[in-house]
Amino acid sequence: MRSYNQYCSMARALDLVGDRWTLLIVRELLTQGPCRFTDLRRGLPGIASNLLAERLRDMESGGLITRDDQPPPVAATLISLTGRGRDLGGVVRELTRWGAPLMLDPPDGDEFRMHWFALPLRFLCRDGAPGEPAAVVRLGDPYDGCDIVAEGGRVDVRPCTPDRRPDVTVTAPPEVLVQLFTGQVSVAAAMTEGLVVDGSAQALERVLPQEMTS
Amino acid sequence: MRSYNQYCSMARALDLVGDRWTLLIVRELLTQGPCRFTDLRRGLPGIASNLLAERLRDMESGGLITRDDQPPPVAATLISLTGRGRDLGGVVRELTRWGAPLMLDPPDGDEFRMHWFALPLRFLCRDGAPGEPAAVVRLGDPYDGCDIVAEGGRVDVRPCTPDRRPDVTVTAPPEVLVQLFTGQVSVAAAMTEGLVVDGSAQALERVLPQEMTS
DNA sequence: CTGGATCCGGGAAGATACTG
DNA sequence: CAGTATCTTCCCGGATCCAG
């Protein structure tokens, strides 16, 4: 919690969210909803448990998160964003947008979680058939995935829930998903590189951006 | 240059701009335009010179800035943002917006530079007289200030230049400026707390937000 | 199993002095 | 003016251990 000691809006913001890991914790809570300590660890590979605990303390005293003990038999502590924490959505969105071109480099040895992909999907997807009934495209599986919901010309991306039945379930190596959702390859081309489409291919096409014909 | 090693748009962005001081250097270059090493130091009180040098190396190799040696008699090296560096404007804007409420706490012992104020002014100001000819409100002095230019319903905030003649020059303690430009106090009230208005008070009123009548 | 605390080594950040 | 060199401090990352 070192401060820049500058009477500047941005410097004061960075005093609160500029520490290492802090904004990635916000990413987790924004894309996954309320989480337990262990859920956060799974979504933040590489973080040490003491660091996570320390960041959560800082974020709680900074008014970004709250903790709520669930009553038995759950008996876990749920960590949620406050309104002020949710207001960081704009920062997260702009960082994600700026970093999108960096995803074209291959993952190399990087970790990957499908739900991380929910952030860029929000501005990569479109509803190509606004008149049709709602369509749900599921990426990944219920343990680590996200649902793209297209309806009435708008697209929303949410965590998977068991009760929502997808029209199509999509699986692929992460870099292939990037190519597909940035319009660099067609569905047909992606299928030769590991894309698996289980269900309505039309529903998938509906949310994909226009293919680049460079 | 430590990496999170996550195949995630936001994590990769933070690999490049998440280090301490980096985004504040971008702030300086965005608000001040091309700078010399020493200019940056003045705008970043608290930074150690070796750290600034190291960050600039990282940012150059990351494609955020370029350095251009000016020919004699200037003989200085100018540091500028690349297009990619300028694209961080959205991130800077959202951080600034999120941090704006934090400016209501008093400066305490914080450093202050008038040109830092240029960022929040971009969304705090409005043009209250779109039909009138352009008006220029100057905050501070040419050595550390900024000009608010209102014209045709749009407001722009730029670094002071000697050739631009302001309609009004405004000086005040930083926290009074915050109160004034967030609409919490009137010009009259601010003047009892140190606000000095030199020139057309109308030009100042033109760019101020509606006063809160809570 | 969850939600940490504790200890330690290495490296980044910070302060200061000095230089071409 | 634009850094480098050096030293100190403290944060980060990894491992291990522990209470409920």
C-alpha cells in the first residue's frame, strides 16, 4: 500500500488498484461473480496464498470488496465486489481492449482459463440475427467456461450456469478461439485446427464477427 | 518486467503497463506532449532517476515510446508516445474517472502539478455557450498549467502555450479547484477560499459544470 | 478441504552520489 | 541534461505448516 503522494486523480486510483494482482482479482470477481478464496486461487495461477490474503485485506479496507460468511452447511466466506469495485469495469474493459492485440502471440507456456475470455468477447461478439429468438453459445465447460447470450441485437457474456441450456457448445485450443473470434479464420478453417462445435453451428455464426477478407 | 504468464488480454496488458510508474509516465506524455528526461522528472515527483531510466527502456522496447535526438542548438532527446502508447488514452481516462471521487479528500502533504488536472477536466468541463466564439480558460501559469478551450459545444484541454491568449486566467489552491470544477461550490464561494480570477469571469462560468444544489 | 499464517531468498523499488 | 553506480529497503514468490 505504498502511495505516490500525488494529488492527482489517476495517481490516487493507482494507489488503490496499482499493486500487483489487484486488478486481476477484480477481473475474477467481475467475470465469475462472488468467489471463495480457493476459487480466486484457481483463477489466478501463480499468486501466492499469502499475497492473495494480503491483497484481499487491502481491497476490503479500500472499499473494493466485502466478505460474507455463508451460514452452514456451506460454511464458506464469499468475496464480492462492492459498487465501488464494480465501477472498475471501465478500467478493466479498456485494459482488455488495449491488450487484445497481444493475444495474437501464441500462449507459449502461459496458463489459460476459459472464463478470462469473457472480457474480450464482450466487444468482439455481435448479434448477427437480431430478429431471432435468443441464442446461447457455450465456451468450455461448466467448471471453467462462459455463455455468450445473443438476443434482440445485444450480446451478453456470463459465467456458465447448469440451468442455462446452450444451443451450441464450443471447444478449441485458446489461440484458435482468438483467431475465430477476431475474425481471422472461418469456422471451417478453425475446425481443421482443433475447433469442435457441438450443436447449432448457426448459433455460433450468429455471434461471430464479420470475417476479415484481407 | 515480470510477467503474469497468463494467456489473458488484460494480464498481457498489465505485463507491459502494470509496473509501478509506467502509467504515470504515460499520463505525463499524454498531457504534456513530447518531453525531455528532466521534464518527466519534474512531472513525476518521487521517482528515482534510475527507475525513470529503467522504465523508459522498458517502454521503448515495449513499443510505447520513441526517443528522438533533436539537432543542435537544442541538443536534447525528446521522448514521445507511439501510436500504441497513445492508445492507452482509454485506460488513463477510465482510471482518472474512477479516481475522481478520491480527490475530495484533501491533498494532505501530496505533491501537486496543475497539468495533472488536465485529465479530469476533460470530462468535468462542458461548453455552456455553444453559440459563442471560442473561449480559453487558463489554469496556472505557462510553466505548469493547462488551457481549457471551449468552442462550438465541445471542450478540449491542452498544455499551455505562450502564443495562445487566454480570456481568463484562474489560480487557486488545488482542493478549491476540485470543489469548483466538480460543481460543489460557486465561483463566489470559491473566491473566499483563495480562487483568483483574472479576466472574463463569464468565460470561466462557461466551462464550469452545473452547480450542485444539494 | 478451506483460509489462511510464517519464514525465507531473490529481486524490484527507492535514496543518494556521481559523471560524460 | 541524461543518465549510471551503489547501497539499502522492502515487496514478491515459493514452500511449508496450521487451525477450524
